[in-house]
Amino acid sequence: MIMTEPDQYSGVPPMPTVELTLEQDFKLRQLEDQLPHASKDDIITIFLALQHQNYVLGNNIKQLLQHYA
């Protein structure tokens, strides 16, 4: 008889992780401390890059949900 590993998720994927790691929390704090000293152009550049990344991630999640739904 061949032993197989039990299905970890029973057809239900795990809940997403929303908590930051200690390193991510530290880096976020560094950014918060430096933000008041940043130029307006730097803040605009960062905002646009983050918004672009947000759209790309959202599109990928939508595509995955459509594929597996």
C-alpha cells in the first residue's frame, strides 16, 4: 500500500497573510521616518510606482481567481 500525504487544504486555499515580518515592519518604520524629508518629486515617483504595482498585482489576482473559479 502506498502512503500519500494528506491534502493540507482540503480544497480550500489558506487565508492570505496580512501581517508584516519583523524586517518588513522595520523597513516600513525607516520609510516613515524619512518621508517628511523627501522631495515632492520623489514622493510622486514612489506613489506612481506603487500604484502601477498595485494594478499589476490586482490583475494577476483577478486572472488567478478566474482560472481557478
